[in-house]
Amino acid sequence: MRKPLLSALLAAGIALLVSLPSNAAAKTDFNVCWTIYAGWMPWEYAQAQGIVDKWAKKYGIHIKVTQLNDYVESINQYTAGQFDGCTMTNMDALTIPAAGGVDSTALLVSDFSNGNDGIVIKGNGKTVADLKGMNVNLVELSVSHYLLARALDSVDLQEKDLKVINTSDADISAAFNTDAVQAVTTWNPMLADIKAKPGVTEVFDSSKIPGEIIDMMVVNTQTLKDNPALGKALTGAWFEVVALMGSQSAAGEAALEHMAKASGTDLAGFKAQLATTQLFRTPQQMLDFVNSPELPKTMDKVSGFSFEHGLLGQAAKDSSAIGMRFAHEVTRGDKGNLKLRFDPGYVQMAVDGKL
Amino acid sequence: MHLINRHPDRPTRLLLVILPFALLLCAYFFGSAQRLADNPNDKLLPSAVQMTDAVKRMAFSEDKRSGGYVLWQDTASSLRRLAIGLGVSAVVGLCLGIAAGTLPLFGAPLSPLLVVLSMVPPLAILPILFIVFGLGELSKVMLIVIGITPILARDLEQRAREIPVELLIKAQTLGASTWALILRVVLPQLLPRLLISLRLVLGSAWLFLIAAEAIASEDGLGYRIFLVRRYLAMDVILPYVVWITLLAWLMDWGLKQLTRRAFPWYEGARS
């Protein structure tokens, strides 16, 4: 009497296990995600105005562009395979998908932070050296943490000379209003908010390390290899929007206005954020940046920082654990474990007008 | 025989208890093995070996940067916050509950206030809590206190009202003052109920603790989970989740045993 019940349950369990989904290779439907940030708002416009659809149609595919509200979660979802592409910074691309064994390609190196990230201390006339012995609130292990480490390098201080307190980006503005918080490192739009308070000093910002905090559209390498149409459609859509933004025309202003609204600010506020974001306006500018010998050097610094903070995983023996590949066949790190690639191929097509 | 009348014997019961856990573990390790076969560096569903390594690293080897044992430091910080939070909530909740439930003059203003306060979602007023209590230990403990005290107080108020009126009248005819009545009749009746209420709010207390640690902290179990989430270190997160579950279960079991030992009459009186 009891046995049939048990075996039925077991059978149901096994059936459930066996029916887990498996992956398919060739496809026509793609999912990419992005999160709100000044440099990524063109994706919102491209999606809302059907520009992505138009380019996808040209290459006979479908691309669904989804906005996620949580930045880290969006990268985790991409790494887990829920999305074929996702917007992220160079450091997070190295430490989350690449360190997680998901071979990823930076399809579009869309901008670098040129003042969008900064360190603010309460009080007038402060300098980076004043950080010694202070508590600094920031999102630990993020680009803010990297910026702080680079700022400390500039005055020969080390991280152990101060105390880092992990604070969520959503609450950092409120935290700065409390007496206990003396210094923060954060990014826009929170940075603009905090800088605007009376009696504070911005002692360091990302314009002092230009080209080191890079924002990109990262795509799964295997998916891109199997489906070049995805790379072509995304690249085409991107440059169409960016060209429109820089066109100084009425349509360009309307596009900026649209993006400003979508990012929860007004046109003036959005333009102020764009001013500290070095957006590559033409395919040629982006190509030059990706081809430059500075990029591998920057990534060396980033992987050094990531290794010191244990971000490359427990198996990593040194900062070269994860291989990176750049333009002109330049590689860094373990050549047998290439997981992060900067591929100028699609930007080159845009430069040559072959899209 | 009707299904409702069929009872499992001892070995079958044991098997049925283990079965859902075994199925869950099976499903997990099957999925994990499948993902790791595709990509040996996959971080989403780590294998048992990877998690054991992570536990060894977090719990039994010195941290390179701070020189401490991370898991135990996190556990100590979190348990201290939780204990202070629960302790303060229990005392305040008990006082408010007794005052509102036995003394009509206190009950009139307190009851509606407690009802309203218990409806305020504490996580929604976090920025206010930061400004009032700062970002240190105080705000973390206060989040727990604000989150669970109104619930405890409301429950105890209700229990105090349920004490038979005859009992209170009898005590008064025997010459008890209000103070003596509260101390000798109401309080002993409510103490076991307080322990049971505490068991019920343990889950909420953990939730608030982890939320507080995720927002601004330098140690704690919630802090660690949200920190390593930044690089998808599920090999650390999953053992931490199991550890938190175990701690919560142990606390629940401890409170249950305490109720049984300290107030043996309570369960007897109900059955």
C-alpha cells in the first residue's frame, strides 16, 4: 500500500530532474539588458524609438532590450545566461562574467568616466591626503573602490590607512546627511547631489584617471561568433543614436530630452552628467580607443586591483589568472584561459560604412 | 481505508521526512553538475567541493587582509545585533503589551497607535532611520526593534485581554493592588506567550538584520552575502544561507525548550 506512493514520488522527482532545459546554438531571438546610467541611456532611446528593431530587422533577427533596476543583478543574470548581452564597466566585466568562466566580448566600448565618479570629503579645502585615518563610505568592490585605490596611489597612501564601510548606492546620499559619515566615494547622479551640498570638497574624480573606468556593451563571445548579425545590429543601432545626440538638431535635442526624462532628471541635469561622461561620438573615436596601447595597460591595473581584493576567484594565483585579448592580437594574462575580449571588428565595420 | 486514516509507521515516516530534502539536494547537485560540465568556472551553482573549499577559507583560515576568521567574526557581529534587538524588543513589547492590555487608561491611546505603527514598513523609512540614528550599530539594532516591537506588543496586549476577568476580580478581592496584580497575575501569564511570540518574529528579525547589514556595514552575515554577491560568489553565499538557516532554527528550538523548561504548566494547561 505504501510502496506505490513512494515510488510514484520518486518517479515524479526523477522526471522533474531529467526535464531540465538544455541550450540551443543557432537562434534568431536575442535578449540584452541595460541599467540606468548617463552613458547607457542611448539604449533606452534606441529601444523606445524602434531603432534597435529596425537594425535587427535589417539582419533578420529579433533583439529584445530590457531595462533592469539593479546593476549587479543585471550582470549576474547575464553571467547566468539569461541575457546574451549586458551593459557593464570594464572592471565588472572582468570580475563577474570573465572570472565566472563566461567568455565575454566588449562589443561596444561606449564611453569612459571623465568626472562621473568622485571622492567627496566634508569640509572646505580638503585634499586626498586628508583621507588618512578616515571612514570612507562606498560600494565596496565596485569602480568606486577602484577609484579610491587609485586616488590613494597618487599620495602614497594605502587602503589600510583608512577604513572602508560598505554602503549601498541607493542609500549613499541619505548616509552623507548623517554626522557619522565624513567621506564618500560614489558616482552620478548621487555624486552631483552630494557635491552640491555646502561645505564639502571633491578631492579626486575620474577625470584624473581618464580612460580607466570604461562603460561597455558586453556580449557572450560564443553567441556573437555564431550570430554576427547580433553584433552588427547592436553596433548599427548604437551609432545611429549617438550621431543623433551630437547632431545639434531639433531631433537631437528631442532625443536628449527623452533620455533625460527616462533617467529621472531634466535636460540640464542630463547634459551635466553627459559632460563628465566621455562618450565616443563617432565610430572612429571608439576604434582609436580600442586600438590604443593604453587599453591593455589600464586592464593590467584593473586586474591587479581585482586580484588583490580576491575578485578573480579562489583559484586565481596571481593577477594574470584570466586571459584578456585586445586589438592587434595583443593578449594579457593566461592565454589558455581567454575570457574577456576587446573586439574592434564591428566598430571597424561601422567606420568603413559596411553595416 | 480512507487516505485520511492512513498513518505512516516509524521507518516510513523517517523516509518521508528525508525525502523532500533529498529531492531538493538531488535537483541542486544535478543542475550544478550539468552547468559545471558546460563551463568548469561556472559560479551560479557551485559543486559540493567548491563550497567546502569556500567554507574552509571563510571559517578555518585567517583572512589575508584583516587576519581574522571571517565567518566567526560575521556570526558574532550578527548574533550580537540580533540579541540586542530581540532583547530590547521583548522588554519594550512586554511593557507596552501589559500596559495596553490591562490598564484601560493606557490602552485607549496605545492600542490604536500600536496598530498603526505595526503597519509601517520599516524598510520604507530607512533614510529617516539613518538620519535619526546614524549609520553605526545603533541604526541596525533600531531597525530590528522598530520592525518587531509593535508586533510583539500587539500580540501580548491581546493575550493580556484574554486573561479571564474572574481571575483579576478574585485577585482584587484578595487585596491585590494594580501593581501587585500586574506582577503576580498578568506577568506570569504573559511570559510564556512572549517566548512564543519571539519565536514567531525570529524570521522578521533576521530579515531586518540582513537588510540593515546590506545597506551600511563592515561586518556581519548579511554584509558578507551582499558583498560577495558583487562577484557572484555563490560558493560563499550558499553555505552562508545554510548557516543562517541553522542558526535561526537553533534559536527557535532554544526558545521552545526554554518555554518548556521555564513554564511547564503552560502547555499542560492548554492540552
